Amino acid sequence: MLTKLAFIGAGSMTEAMISGIVNKGFLKKDNIIVTNRRNQERLNFLQEKYQIHCVRDSKKAVKDAEIIILSMQPFDVKEAVQSLERSVTSDQLIISVAAGISTEFISSLFHEHVPIIRAIPNMPASIGLAATAIAKGESASEEHVRVARALFNTIGTTAVIEEEDMHIVTGLSGSGPAFVYYLAEAMEKAAVELGLEIGAAKTLISQTFLGAGKMLLQTNNSATELRKQVMSPAGTTEAGINTLVNYEFERIIFECIKSARDRSIELGR
């Protein structure tokens, strides 16, 4: 059973994961430790809100931790790892949630072969509904994958993929919630501009996304089949879909995900 988990980095993803783990009771609060060398105020906030341990010393944070989660901006990974690489052993599992950074690169920063798992959770982790993809590095075993999957399953759903596909996942589910929120923003603005009260618009849009998502998960129908079930010939839905087709909506979505994927590749370099 997992007894100690250390987060290196105290940003929004760290908080989302802590919130999910604490709410699910997966780990005792006393066994979660967070470090962030540059922002004491942030550490104070997390400690007060979640009753976890927060320290400024990264070496102290990783001591005796079974799992160390690298949760920082990609350009901070090298400095962070180099500051603690002599404090980490091959008995500890490193999980990186830094966008674009390969397990090979992280492994090269350590003085010995350390098992590394790369993971891409997304922001709904804070309410236990994350979509997380994980991929194992060269020194990681299937048992490490099992442990990582059990951890991320506490905050949502987990899929195991090949590392070469992680850039695509970054653009898809990693950035995906923001794309969905942007669509919700646009729908809300349209509804209000056309005369609907904003409170009603938000309620209806939120439930529409929730219901549509659950139908994708809980039925055996594809997205295409479900869309066609809503569309009556020459009806209102078809009129709306035709407008999306005319504005090349599919191409817009493709370019959106591709741009996010490409940026992940750039960050990795």
C-alpha cells in the first residue's frame, strides 16, 4: 500500500490531483508532501486548505517517498531534477506530468536508472473526473504501470498508451477541457445575444455537455451515430450542423488539436 507521495511543484495540476486523492481517501493527508522553492504563499495555501505537508526543501520532500510526481512547467524540469537527483534512488517511482518532456530526457538527468512513468491528467482531476494517459519509460516495469494506474484512477479514468503518442494526448485530453469550455463560452454568448437569460443558458449548456458525454461513455454508439440520432431530416439540428460544415468545423478542430500537439513537441525540445 502506498505510504508517501511527494509533489515537486505546487501549481494548478498539483492541486487538482491532491483534491481528487484527498476526496477519494486514497492516501492519508499526512502522507502527502508538496514542495515549491519559489512560492511560499502557495505552499501555505495548499497546506491550510488540504492539511498536507508543504516544505521548501525538495530533498526533504522526496526522502522516503515511494512516488515522486514532477508537476511543474516543462522548462523547469531540468533544474528541478538536477536539484534532487542525488536524493532519488531506483527504489522510487518518478511520475512526470510535465507537458512534452520525454522519459528518456528525465532519465538522463539522474545518476542511476530510475523508473519513470509519464502521465497526462487533465483539470477535472479536482472533481475525480480526469482523463489521464500514462506511458512507461525504459526502466519502468508493468508493476510500476499498475501502481501509476491505480493512483490516477482515484481521480478519474486512465488509459495506457505508447509514449510516442503522448504529444497527441496533450493536445486532445490534456488541453481538451479548455477547448470544451471555449465552446461553452461561445454557446452561452450566442444564447444571451439571441435573448436567453444567462442563468438559464449556463444551466442548459452545462447539462447538455454532461448528458452528451455520458451517452458517449454509456452507450455502444459512436459519436457519429449519436449525432445522427439527434438530427431529423430538414430539422433544426441539421440546419445547425450544416452551418458547422460550411465553416469547416472539422478542419478547425483538427488544426486546434494539431497546434496543441505541435507545441507539446516544441516544449519537449
